[in-house]
Amino acid sequence: MPSVDALKEILDRLSSNDGISISGIVSRNGIPIVCNLPASSQADTFSTLSATIMGAGEVVFSGVGKQKPSMVILSAQGTNFVCTPISAKSLLVLMGDKNLEDMMGVVEKTKDEIKEVLSNGKV
């Protein structure tokens, strides 16, 4: 399927050029669309938990009368995780050893590339 191939190319490039070690495009209900994970990782678990994290963030914000967050960020020493909506139906999830500012640049660039693929009707 050309659409999945185009999305896979974007994620593969993140690994080789942008220092992102784990990436995925997942549905809002936790179904993996395309994932680039270490061999030992399971795409189903990664996708389900990423969607759950985003959903939990949205519930926290709406529960205190705030707009839905544009992303959820988790940080550990030397590693950052970012989950952000691409569309009403999908999320972009990235994890890497980049500092948060550099990571945000990769997130925005990647979202734009994915949206272009989606708008061209490839997915």
C-alpha cells in the first residue's frame, strides 16, 4: 500500500537522520498504523499506551476547564517522549535522546510531512 510506505519512509528517516529512536503513527484508539520500534518492542502495546497517555492528558485538561493539550510530553534523564495529534483520528509518537527544544522541531516538521501525505489521499 503506497500510503503506508510513504509514512514508513518518514519514520525511517527520523531514525537515520533526526536521532529519533522510537516513532509511531497510531490511531486514537490505540491501533498501530506505522511504527518504528526496537525488535523487542510490541507495536500493539506501544500504540495502546501512547493513545491512552494522550487521552488521559485530554481528560485532565478538560476536567479543569482547559482546552485539550496540543501534545503530551514525558521526560526522563536524557530521553523525551512526545505524543501529539496529527488529525482527529491519529497521533504521532516520538521518543529520542534529543533535548526537548530540538525534539519539538522534529515533531513539527514530521507532523507537516505526515499531513501532506494524508492530504494527498495516500492514506
